[in-house]
Amino acid sequence: MEHLPASPSIALLRELVAFPSVSLTPNDKLIERVQQILKEAGIDSIRAPDPDDPTRTNLFASVGPQGVPGLLLSGHTDVVPVAGQPWTTPPFEATEKDGRIHGRGTADMKGFVACAVIAMVRAAGRPLKRPLHLALSFDEELGCVGVRHLLRWLEGRLPAPFLCVVGEPTLMKIGTGHKGKAAWRAVCHGQAGHSGLAPRFVNAVHMAADLVAALRDVQRELAASGPREDGYGVPYSTVHVGTIQGGRALNIVPAECELSFEVRNVSADDPEKILARVMQRLAERTAAEAAHPDAALPEVRLSNSYPSLNTPEDSAGVALLTSLLPPGTPCTKVDYGTEGGLFRRSWHDTQVLVCGPGSIEVAHKADEYVEVAQLEACDQLLAGLVDHLCA
């Protein structure tokens, strides 16, 4: 097993991987360690915890002159579970091999977090003319949950940054956009009864099946004629049913069935309008089938959402990153969500880009890794951004 030289970012990444900060579990010890590193460099930081659980918390730190627009580096500290995955290396121990560092979160996205913290430390000794900010959040993997508490705390406390870089893995390409997401929970109500008399009762599973059919109808419409946005693996808005549960026994007409579904929308689409189309198709379908007169449409409640991101490629932020990255570095769209849309919604004048080390192709998998060369490239980019803040 090869032992690689420990740059400050790699050394910190080793520490961060050792914190098993799986979503919905405490990350406060990880945040405490980051705060200690920042404090040693003379940088103050604050926590913005979950109001119901202070062991899950965000961090915000700033270095340089205040009161003027600065640059924000954003990352999340939570990782997805490892249970049931065929890891060949210890998931919560950084293993160096063949120019890669393996471990849960190395790509998504503790590699960037390590680089960003080291960039803050180095910036503390530089003659900054504009501030460098750092935002670390919890439970991003659950739908950008934690950062919302941080954004509420930040409201009115600092000028809108001129640029926000979200360090999700892009192989150090410049991510200019991602789709928005809205997730709903639908509960279909029926009437329990003996299956031998099934037509006399409202079957909740049948209603759920009609809802799934309506969702698929709208998906076909979106694929055929919905707005297009180039750069995505699927260039139109998508509809997806993730879970469905209902019924207790074959000989009982089910009284309840629950399903969860989501819409991932391009910027030109409104997920609420897509939902309205789905419900209209469902109403038409049930009417056409002469449904039971006591049947009611499902209860549909929003469980989570975040907005899309679409930063123009001719923006000043793209030009800045292009000037600091290797010639020919492309712009791209990412097929996952980030906190970037929420930052953009809070600060309308802030340009938001996604750029970080590692590949999303290895994230959430066994033996997740980030290449050392990617971490070095990230260090170089962030050093260039600090130079820009000094100019």
C-alpha cells in the first residue's frame, strides 16, 4: 500500500474521514475540530445547529475585512451510510493507494471541505481586501436540510457574497447549474372490506396505482414536449416514484396506501405546476373509470424541496474560475442537487458555481475515493481565489 506525502489538505482529510458523520447522526465533533483549526489561525467561527438537536450543526467562519461582498466556500459534512456495501477498505479510515485516497466522503465531499479549511487558514495570513467565508452544513444528503438553519442565521448579517463556490465533486470542472427538486408524500384513503365484496369498497392501492399512472402520463409529456436544458444527462424535468406501501392482507380491501414521489425540474419548469398537471390527470383518470362515488383524491404534502441553479456561462464568476483553472476546463451541468440554489434564492446578486475535487460517479459507493491530483488542483484553485481577494 503506497504512502503519499501528507499535504495539509490531505492530512486534514484523513482526520475528517475518521468522523462517521452519517446524515441524521451527530457531526459536532467534526465541527469542533474544524473550529479548533480555525481558532489556531485567529479565525472566529459560529455554529448554527438544528434547533431540536445541537449535536447536528452548521458552521460559519469569515476572515478578512467585513462589510464588503466576499467569496463564500460551501460544503457539507454529512455522508451517506455504508451499511450493506462491499467495502474492501475501512470506510471511516483514509486509505492511500495508487494515487487515490479511499474512504466514505472523500469525494462527497470532505475532500473539498479539507481544502477549504486549509484555504481559510492560509488566507488569515494574507492582506485580503475582501473577505473569504466558509459555510459547512449538516444533513445535506437528506435534501439540503441543515443549511436552511444557517441561512436564517445569516440573514441580514453580511453583504451578499459576489461569488459562492459549492465544492461538490465535479472533477474540477465548472458546474453552472443543477435541477431543482420537490418531494411529495401522498396518502390514498380507501375503505376496508372483505375482498369477496371488493367492488363495494374504495381500494386505496387502486387509487395509488392511478396516481402512479398519472405521474407516468405527465413524465411522457415532459419527455416529449417539456422545456429542454442542455448539459444534463436527462435534459428535461423528470418524475420519479420512490416508495409505495399499502395493504395488510390479500383478502382485505386496503384502506390506506402511501407513496413518495419527486420532481426534478429544469429551471424553466415549476414543480408545483407539474404537480397540478399530475393531479388533473388523476382526476380525469378516476372520472373516466367511474370510480367509487365515495373515493377522494389522495392527500399530497410537500416533504422537501430546493430550487434549481442556472448560472450563465458568460458570468463574471465563470470567467474568474476559468482564469484560474487549466486552459480548456469546460463548464458542465451536474445531475445532482446542491445547496447552491438555496444560496442563490437568499442572495439574488450572488453568482453560484459548483466546482470541487473528485467524481460523483464514485460517490455513495463502496471504496469511494478522491484522487490526490484532484485535491492538489483544488488547493491551487482556492489559492488563486485568495490571491484574487488580495488584488
